[in-house]
Amino acid sequence: MANRSNSPQRIVIIGATSGIAEHCARRWAQQGASHLTLVARSEDKLALIAQDLRVRRPALHIDCQTGDFTDPAAIQLLVDNITREGSPDIVLIAHGTLPDQSLCQQNLAINADALMINGMSPVLFAEAFITHMVATGQGTLAVIGSVAGDRGRKSNYVYGAAKGLVMRYVQGLQHRLAGSPVKVVLVKPGPTDTAMTAHLKHQGAKLASVEDVANSIVQGIQAGKPTVYAPAKWALIMMIIRHLPRFVFNRMNI
Amino acid sequence: MVAVTSWGRLSRDTHQVTGISGRAQAAAQIHNHQPGICYGNGRSYGDICLNAGGHLWQTRALNRFIHFNEETGRLRCEAGVLLRDIQRALVPRGWMLPVTPGTQLITVGGAIANDVHGKNHHVLGSFGDHVLSFRLLKTDGTVLDCEPQSDLFKATIGGMGLTGIMLDADLQLRPVKGPWLTTDTVPYHSLDAFFDLADQSEHDWEHTVSWIDCLSGSQARGIFLRANHADATPAGAKIPGHKQLNMPITPPLSLVNRLSLRPFNALYYRLQARKAGAGIAHYEPFSYPLDALQNWNRMYGPRGFYQYQCVVPTAVAKPAIAALLDSIRHAGAGSFLAVLKTFGNRPAPGLLSFPMPGATLALDFPNQGDRTLKLFNTLDSIVRECGGRLYVAKDARMPAELFAAGYPNLPDFLKHRDPGISSAMSRRLFGS
């Protein structure tokens, strides 16, 4: 239990039932956080996660909340309620789904849902939290984007575009808060072994372990880095992919 | 399809891998992916967790704790939880798993399916002795609660994962005052000396194990280690960090080979013999020394390695172990990780549990194809003749008849098999 004294005390996780978020919560519980507010869409899944965290650290105060992640007014209300309890040291916005690209191309309703839950929804949460954090002048806001947001690719550009929106939005927040004690972190995980990617594993994809990804995220947030690739090797891979000339990139089946 | 290996890295066959994401989802997720077998953390050495060309159900996402009673030490957790995670969460609160094997990087489900044992068998038996109950999902979708008096419980302890998919289990932990052990290191110079030490230590020491230099034949030299849980934190004791080294690549040839083995063993013996006498150790480096070196199995090169672990009955233990060591020396083979220990005189909790009263010898051999398999046939004949058995958690090649001879409860066990579950090992040993 290293540096318990300066470890974050009050942590809010939006999309707490995501595999990455759950493992971040375990790390923070282990490091000595005192309050954890877990927010998700499914009450049943949240209950299982809270049960697990209580065994890991009985002294941890856990608050579970559910809400509508697509309605701006509901998001505002949820964030107001959470921040009324106390000013968070860390907010992690982690929710998302991995939509089927070809279904998104065929059905605009599915496409719109995917853009909403992966793009609009996280940035609305971010904006709502930032207002409170700026008012209290403290805390770190971390938003989970994706390596998929770095360059549009035919295999997942709907998801990629939503995550690209998140990236630009966070960039703007970082610019706005430059020099402020409030930190904003963009996390870009590579393909990670979670329930969201179960079908990729089926296809033989090589996935990073969720424990390793969560460790990189928790460390990156603690260091207050503006961008955290998890695992770190994706920084190099995506730098190459971003800079590939179009005539090479267009021949790639990715 | 995904290439999957087990710890011995002897095969890289492709499997249709399905991740089980939660207890509530498990039945639906495996419904269209049968027959298959559960794959936990992949630390068993052979084919017990493999199903070449078929379905594997990955259980690592079943890694949540459910409940812990700080007064009684009773833990309920999902079957994919690693023993390491239990220990790291609960040792600081004064509770420890009573029985763990030489690695804690295994799942609770795997520990039960192999009914693993540790260095304290003569005191606390095997892992299954501390399982209070579990829930088993049958491949037809029914979920059964199993308690120790039931036949299905006994079939599932050491049941190779063939009786159902374990969802969660209730485990009895044991109280400890802290993470420390008081240790005693004793070099020995003959098998007689080993057996004397084992006899003398049984009463006063909870953990006993020995490393043996198997190149020295029946005139064996080795290092006998014994330990007890310390009552207090010893002065100056510092909890080790969780630093891990990694074997980043697989070398083109086994690093354990004829040239390296003799100096390896001589050096290891000298280093350990220098530590002779009393000491203190944290439970992690003492009990799981290899866990600090990630991917250590890669050092055996691209062809992988076999582990051969047998147990021979007490009455013939001395001559049988001597004969095994002599055969290994005559074959010009040898093993770096050679472990010799005795099991206590206790009834086993499972129908197919490995431990029996006697001595167990575990050896690693780089895979050299027919040469290695021929040596195993010789070792098999010694084990068969003296009424011993081989350990399925380590096995990738034992003949079906040796298994049947070593495990007389096999016909009873087969009545409890789930027809939707099949593994490479089950087909090799029982034909289905």
C-alpha cells in the first residue's frame, strides 16, 4: 500500500461496469481510496462489482447509482447529485460499447446510438463534471477514448469517429484548463481483453490483459499525463498509423 | 480459432475460445459451444486444460469476490479468482489459504479441478480439504449446489474439470499472524538422510519440501527446506515488493540442457547450502519462488517441456525413488527443478485426488521427443510396479492403463462426468 497518504480519496467512475473501469476501481480500492461512487446503466452488474470491492477493502465507502446516459438533462442531474456529496479527486468516464461497423452502415438508428453512447455521452459527462471541478479548483478528470479515434479505418470508423470526438473535446478542455490545478487526462486503450471485445478474441485477436491496461491508466492519472496510451506500446503503433501516407494506408486491410 | 498452449508449451493447437463474462451469463455463453473444457490461467502443464480443434471456455473473467467473513475466515468467490489475489487481499487481514501449490497464479477452479497440494500436506491435506461448497453449472444449463457429503462434490475435487463448470466456491481460510515464516535449511547427502529428515520434521514443521540434485543418482544430494508460520513480525523483516522479472522471448534452444544442467545444479546446491540453518522468509518468495519470473516456461525453448510427477507408496518409497533417480541418470537425462517431498497419511477428499501416503518426486525435462518419452516409459514401469500414480495437473502423455491402475476410483468418477465436457486429456485417458 504505497503512498496511502497522498492517494486519491474520493473517486467517481461513470460506466463502472466496464471491465477496464472495474479493474481501475480495484487498484484504487487497494491504494486506499475512501469513497467510490460507481455509476452504470445496469443495477445488477453494479451490485456484483460493489460486493467484490467490499471484500477487497471493507473500509471503502461505496455508493452505486444508475441513470440515463443519453439524456443531457439526466446527465446534468446525475452529476449535480454526485458532486453535491463532495468534490471528487478523480472522475473516470469509462462507458462505451463496441458497435458492429457493418450494422452501423446498414442501419442509421444503430449508427446514431453508437455515436451517442461512445461520443456525445462521455463528453456531456465531462463538461458537467468540469464545471464543478473548476469551481472547487481541484481534481483530475480522465476520459477513456480509444486508439481507434486516432485515424478513421474502414473496420470501425463509427466507433473511431465517436472516440475522435472525445479526443478533440478533451483536447479543448485541456487547452481551457492549462495552468489550472484541475487536470484532464485522455486515456487511449488498445484492444483489451474484456466482455466488450469477446467476439474479437473469437476471431483470434491478440488482446492486452485488462489488469495491465487498468494499471497503466491508474498510474497515468496519478502522474497527470495529458494522454495515456494503455499499454504504452500503442503510442508508437498509432504514431506510425497516423503518419502512414494515404497510398500505403488505403491498401491496408485494417 | 486461437492457438492455445498450456504451461509445458508442448502444443500450439487452435481452439474455439469463448470467454465466460459472468456467472449469470455462463449458461447462455457456452450453450452453442459444446463440448468444451474450462481454461483458467493455463498453469497446468499438459493437456488437462486443452481441447485441440474444439471449444475452450475461458474463466478468468469470473474473478470477483462475493463475501468474506472476517470472524470465521470463510470466503465465497468466483471460480476464476487467482489464489494470489485472495492471498494479497486477505493475508494483511490475518487470513491465508491453508493449501497452495508452488505457484499462486492459478484459479480457484483450477485448484479444485486438480485438487492441488502444497508443502504442508502432512498437516493440512490438499486444496479440496478446505472447500466448504461450490456451485457447478452443468452443460444442460442446470446449476447444482455441492457440499462435501455429496458424490458429485467428491467427483469434482480433482475431477479434471469434467463434471461441470464451477461458478463459485466457499473456501475455509486459516488464521495467520502475518506473512512471515521461520525457516530451516538442511543440506542432505543421501536418500536415507532425506527420509530421516522428512520423518523427523513431520511433527514440528508445517511446511517441508526438498530440492534434489537428480544428476547425483540414488546417492542423492539435496536441500531440505522446512518452515512454520511465524507468530510475530521478525525484527528487521521487510515485505518484498511485487517486482517481476520476465523471460521476454523464447530462446531457439532449451537453456536447460546437457551442458547447462550440471553447473546449474552444482551452483544451485552451493548457493542453497550456504543458507543452511535458521532463517526467516516472506511467504511469497518462500512458497512461490518461480512466480517472480514471468514466462519462466519459455526457457525450455520452442519445443516446450514435460513435468513428470509421481507418488510412490510409503512402504516402498525409498527403493522406488532410488530406482527412479538411477533410471534418470542412466538415461543421461536430468532435471533442474527436481522436487522430492513426502505426503502425510490422510484420506484424500476427491475420488481422483493425487496425494496418497508416500513420497512424491517432480521433475522437469526439456522435450527431446522420443528420447524423453522413452525415459518416461521406464519411469512409468517403476511407478506402476510399486502401486504409485502420476499427477494429471502435470501430465501430457501417461498411458490410459497407468491412469486406470493408479486411480482405482475411476469407474465411480466416470458416472459423474458431464457429457458436454471433453478435453484432450479426457479423450487420451478415457477415450471420450
